[in-house]
Amino acid sequence: MTQSETLTVSTAAREIATQIFTGARPWLRPPRWYRALTARMLPERLRAGFGFELGARDIRSADNALRWIRRVYPRLPDRLRYVGPYQEAQARLRGETQPDWMTRCLNRAWIGRPQMDVRGK
């Protein structure tokens, strides 16, 4: 699928990627290795579509990050492994009507507001 012309990078997708990697909030800018890892995992055609460059330094950084992630990530508690919107969705599936305080904090960091939009309210 990644080699087909079906999967493309739209202007909207490129704008979202730019927002993610430049950081909507200066205090929450992703580290350089995160962008390098993302670029390293994409096929060349999609990497170019997003405008990601991948030099030798980025490849080393991405490979090093991946080694650490494989070791550390499985040991992290769920609160650190999953983003706020996912945690909120899981709570809804459990029948909870409001996200807890930690999920609201995580949502503020990830989506800029304490709660996902609730349809029908």
C-alpha cells in the first residue's frame, strides 16, 4: 500500500505535520529525534511529500531512539504510553461520563482543551 499512488500526502496532512513538529506551544515542541524517527519510518515517497529530510545525523538519531523506545516503552505506565484522547475514549467505553483530572491535563497538552468534543450535547 505504501508503494501505491492511493496513499498520498495532501496539503491538509502536510499542514498538520508542520503543526505537530513545529509545536503549537513552544513549551511542547517535540524533540528533534522524534521528527527524525517519524521520517525514518516513512517510505521515501511519503517522506518527500511531507517535506521531511533524512540526513546521516537524523538516521543515527532515529535508530538510537528506536533502540531506547523498544526497551523503555513497554515498561511505562498506561498514563504515559497513551495520549489523553485515547484515555478519554477508553473511559467512555467503561461508562464514565467525564474524563478524570489527569486525562483532562493530558488532553490540554495533546489537543489544547480538556475534553474531546461531545456530540449531541
